[in-house]
Amino acid sequence: MSVWSEMPMGPPDPILGLTDAFNKDTDPRKVSLGVGAYRGDDGKPFVLNSVRKAEKLVLDKSLNHEYAGIAGVPEFTKLSLAFAYGKDSPALKENRVAGVQTLSGTGACRVMGELLARFRGKGSAIYVPNPTWGNHIPIMQNAGLEVKKYRYFNPETVGLDFEGLLSDVQAAADESVFLLHACAHNPTGIDPTQDQWAELSKLMKTKRHTAFFDCAYQGFASGDAEHDAWAIRRFVADGHCIALAQSFAKNFGLYGERIGALSVVCNDQEEAARVGSQLKIVIRPMYSNPPVYGARLVTEILSDDALSKEWSGECKAMADRIMAMRSGLRGHLEGLKSTRSWEHITDQIGMFCYTGLTQEEVLKIREDSHIYFTNDGRISMAGLTTSNVEYVAESIFAVTG
Ligand SMILES: Cc1ncc(COP(=O)(O)O)c(CNOCC(=O)O)c1O
């Protein structure tokens, strides 16, 4: 008998477990539409040329492998915040934004969860959209917060339930914390319009709520990084002291480098210094300090105008390919004279399409056609290619009519 003997087998992760099942499937027609990672039209992972150039630049510098500080590579964090808030952000110019490098977006969310539990109390609430990225819930629960849901998705219209969202924001106790997806909502692909963001900002100000933006797709949603940061910059301009999680996994294709950032807009420089010190106190005993390589790559790109421009073009190309697959999938389904409306496929934005398929339909498509996507009907659009999009449409049509 050992301390490990009684340990039960845990359930597979709903998203990553799907990839394992796909890998085991031997049917040649199989298609993986599960994990939210970009693939080219060849179905393979895509390394951006701008990243390849950054790799060479970093290599040529023969840098050492010393620890980064607890807060990470300072130049990376500075560039990351300017990327999100804008080069001319008054908040950045006034040095009132506390920022740290984190283990990608997941790490940023967890550090924020821990900070909130520490200063608002274990069991204090955080509101997340219903539905949200599956991992948000265990991240925040494990950090010691109570996860509450606010209405977000309307199954009837397969669109945003903005009235429901507003009334839940109104009904929450004053000074609540709301997690908001900055762009390309995961899993629905449905974002508020700019007018709706503006209205939400006003209401959250009245209620003195704190907005915690999770931004994992800046540039990848619309193809324009400035456009995708609109909500973040509007809230800051409206005077919100927001928190912001950033991920460079998807938009820079740096998934496995675990590069991201967490920042908090404060009232002044002195407050930012205090918040920064508390962020470091959370990080130090969690993982001490972050890996340097991803930070160096992003720094090379964001600090060089030519490389930034090249990156921007490549990120737009990724977004454009996804949009082409949206039109393709919708077009084929309509061409098959499907009885359902599939407009939402092209109305939605970013990595995912929330199809509105039931779990039963998803499992039948998986069974009959060896097409893998999550039980909630979410399709990772980057898994579609010009050679499989028709097959996927036919397989969906076979089940939905
Ligand atoms: C909203 C959101 N926040 C944060 C993250 C964190 O990603 P990372 O930790 O890789 O930066 C992700 C990445 N999602 O993962 C892909 C999937 O849902 O299949 C995300 O979607």
C-alpha cells in the first residue's frame, strides 16, 4: 500500500480528451475539429514566418539562460501591454498599469483568480459568461472563488442574449467581478457589438463592477489587432480599472511556449506598484518565474516595425482562412438544401463556431462520420480545409437534414 494506491482514474479533459480519441481512430475520413489550435489548409500546425525570423534573431544573440524575474521579461510585458492598450494609452503613459508575464492565458487567469481570492476572500464570486471556455470554471474554483454565471448565449437565436446579460449585470451585488471575453468568444464565436460594449461599460460603471478581460485571440478574431482590442480600450477610456489576461498562443502560433501576460489598470502609479507587488507574491510560490523563450520571440516581433507588419499580415491571413471556411461550410449546407438556418456560421467570429447541434447529434456525427468536435456543438474552424469542408457539411446534413 502506498499513498497513491487509492487514487481514482480521473475523467479525460472534455477538449484535450477528444484529441486522444481522434488519434486512436483509424478511419481515413476522420476529421479533428476539437482543440482550438490553428491549422493551415494542409491540416498541419502553422509556424508564422515572422516567428521563424524572430527565432533566428534570438539565436544570433547567444543569450544566456538565467532566470527571468518573478514578473518575467520586462521588455516583453511592456510591449504586450502596449499591444493591448494601445501605444498611446494614457494609462500606460501615466505608469498606472501593473503587468506581469504569465504562463500564457491560462496562467494569467489563474494568477488573477488567486489574487481575487486573496483580497476579496476565499469563496468570493466571479461571474463568467454562460457558456464560457471550459477551463475558466476549474481555474477559478481551484483558485478559491465561487463561479457564478451570467446569461450570454441565446439558443433560440443562436446569438447573444444581451438583455439577459444586462439584467444579470444589473442584478449582481455592486462591486462584483465579471470575466469578459475581449474578442472571439470561446465557445460561441459571438461578440457584443461596439454599441453593446459601450452600454455594458456604462452599466458596469454604475454598479462599480470590475471587468476582467480574457483576451486570447487579439488579431486572430477580425484579422486586425487594433480592432480586436476595441472593448478593452473602450472600458479603460471610460475609466474602468480593468484586469486583462493576454495569450500569444493563437495569434502568434506560440501555443507550446506558454507566453502570456496579466495586467491591472490602477488609479495611479503608487497603486500599480502595490498591485504589482501582490501579483509577484502570488506568482513566486506558484511557479517562481516564467520561461524566457516565448517572451524573447514576441519581443523581437513587437519591437520591430517590419516584423510587426509581417506578423499582422500573417495573422490576418489566418483569420481570413477561418472566415473562408465559415462561408464554405455554410455554403455547402445551404447547397444541400438543409432545412436549418446556418447563418450563424458566418455571423460568428474567431476560432470557433457554435453550431447549435445537440450532444446527441454531435455524438452521432462522431460515430457515423468520424468527425470530432466537443459535445456542446463547438467546432474549431481551423480543422476545416478545402478538402474536408464538403465532407463535414454532408456529415452534419446527414444528421440534421
Ligand atoms: C478564452 C480563452 N482564454 C484563455 C485561453 C488560454 O490559452 P493558453 O493558456 O494556451 O494561452 C484559451 C485557449 N483555449 O484553448 C483552446 C480550446 O478551447 O480548445 C481561451 O480560449
